[in-house]
Amino acid sequence: METPEARLKRMAMRSWRRGTKEMDLVLGPYADATLAGMGPEKLDLYDSLLEENDQDLLPWVLGQFPAPAHLADLLAEIAPALVIPGRGTVAAWLPAVANQGICRL
């Protein structure tokens, strides 16, 4: 059985090592800032979000496609909460990264 500490460590690692740099930059800082303060239900929801493919997650975060109903509130919390120093919010700079061909939407 996974201890609470091991679960948080696993979820933080999976947030930073997604497979695409764009989602690393979205979920990594969010996990660092919020995982320790999440209750059990929200941790379960975030864990289910980590099971999703990056190719689905990125358009959901950017608002390009509607997110599944069970993840919509969590994704709405994640995107505007992230501010990268000197770059602004994720919603402001990530589309420019995608348009440079670094990722495909």
C-alpha cells in the first residue's frame, strides 16, 4: 500500500516528467504549489488527471477543446494559476510555444 508521502512524491514526479515539456511546465509548478494542501478527494481527481495523455491535456488547459466534465473545474484552476516569471500566465505564452512547432495542437 502506498503511503501518503510516497503518493505525493509520485504525483509530483509525474507532474514534472510528463513526456512533453509544455505539460511539464504546466503541471510541475502547479503540483509543487498545491499537492501538499490537497484533500483526499482532490488528490484522487488530480491523480486521474495525471493518467490523461499530454496530447489531450494541453488543448484542454489552453481552452482549445472542452475538458471532460469531471476534470473541467480542476483544469480551470490550473491554467490561470500558473505564472512564469517574465512570461506571464500559461494561457498567455503557451500558444506561442505551440505555434513555434514545439508541440502540436
